[in-house]
Amino acid sequence: MRLILGLLILIWGVPVPAAMARDQPGEILRDCPDCPSMVVVPAGTVQIGSPLDEPGRDDVESLAHKVTIARPFALSRTPVTQAEWRAVMGSNPSHFKSDDRPVESVSWFEAQTFLHRLAEKTGRRYRLPTEAEWEYAARAGGNTRYPWGDEIGVGNAVCVDCGSRWDGVQTAPVGSFRSNRLGLFDMAGNVWQWTEDCWSPSYRDAPLDGSARRGSETCPRVIRGGSWGNNPLHLRSAKRMRFAPDFRFINIGIRVARDLE
């Protein structure tokens, strides 16, 4: 059976059913037909934060430090789309409505409800990525300002002055730009993405194993990635901001993670 599935992947790109997946780095998983498509992110070590001379840097990105992700995990290839959200929640809160665009205008609390219902649907446990996992996945083995290099360039993302037709106007369909080295799309621009972590104004005493910084349920939560309405400096892999967990806006969405079994 695994041989047949391997041939299907090689020839037609058919994802392996989650129950039979080997969970190898780069492998694509989908837990149900209308669930988010996920990619296996390998274990590894990354430097989190920004160097002192990085343009746009602020103190909340310090001090740069190494984090080791000890085990592979799965992360959705794109931000959760409006179609994927509606399949689970039965509604679509987004302002820029289109099935293939990222869901937005969702709070951290609403993201938790989505994850819970998705788990009920598939029998698997989901979560938001931790802040360290998010940056590790965005950097994809590199150490440049953006997933693709040190300059914003043209046509790499949607933001203000990113060189796309959606710049500063609205979200773009997910996957409109090339992926990073891990096969992840829209890690920079389009929508900010909620992470699991409680906010801290520096990396002092931050976990070094990639786990989330914990706190009260109502603590401000970290968002990552920048959006269609931000300037390029907000799309840097090290950029971090925070909002109250009940906050929602037209440039904030989510990306799904889960541990591998």
C-alpha cells in the first residue's frame, strides 16, 4: 500500500493520508478533504531575533538567541483560507471575501475555537505555532531579513510597496507568491498570523526549546508575518507585535500547527 501511495505522490502529487504518513520533512499531510494542507517541518536549530544593525529592528527583537526545535512538527502550507474556516465554523468573518483568500478578522480566542472544532472533526489535536516555531519555519534554514533574502524585492509578497497588484488594498489569494525553502507560502505579508505565545517585551528567559511562553488566558498574544497593509520592514522574519486575544482586524489571520504522532 505504501508503494502505491508513493507512486501516486510521485506521479500526481496526491497527499498521503495522515493515518499512513511517515511524517518525513517536506511531506504534505491533509487530515480531511477540506482541512488545511500541512507540511512536515524538520527538527533543527535557528537563531531567533535580529542583529543590532538590521534596518527596522526594535528592542522587542532582542536579544538574538539560538532555539532548538527537537522534533518535527506539521504546519499549514498557507494561512487558513476562508473556505477552510467556513468548512469548520460554518461562517466567514472576513472583510475581503473570497474562498481562496486567507481568513481574517479573527481573534486569538476565535482561533482557539477553530482549532477545537477542527480536532473534533478529524480526531487530531491542533494548535497555533509557537513564536519560535513560526520564525524557525519562516527562516527555513536561512538567516536573512525576509524568507527570500535581505531585500524586499518585487513580487515576493503583498504589502505596501511590495510590487503586487494587491499592495495596500486587500489580501491576496493564498499561494500567489513562491514558497520558502520548506514549501510554506505567505510567511511574509498577506495577513499577520496569531501564535500561541503570551507577549514579552524581550527574549529574556524565553524558552530555548521552541515551546510557547505561557501566561494567563487573557495575556496579549504575539502576531507574526506582517500584512498587505504594512510596509516592508514589518514583513521581516524577526518582526513581532502583540494584541489582546479578543482583538480582530482585517489584516490578522491564522496558521495551523500540530504535533506529529
